[in-house]
Amino acid sequence: MASSSLLTKIREDFIFGLYLLNYWLKHATNYTQNRSHRDQSVFSINEIFLEFV
């Protein structure tokens, strides 16, 4: 009986770890993509500004 509850706990911890990893990777990817788009738009604004100087 004790071994089945231990295996259940290990499985639950493993699944929770996968959930946290997935959550972290999703947010890291969104942050990187948003930063990339933001940097590109700033670069475009700087190019436009420099054409008039």
C-alpha cells in the first residue's frame, strides 16, 4: 500500500514539473518574440528618423 502511494506521489511530482516547465517555456517564448517585434519596430522608427536628419 505504501509503495503505491509513493509511486503516485512521484508521478504527480513529475507531471507538476512538466507543467511548470511548459508554463515557463511558453512565457519565455512569448517574452522573446515580443521583445524581437518591439526591437524591430524601434529600429524601423530610428531608420525613418535618420532619413530626415
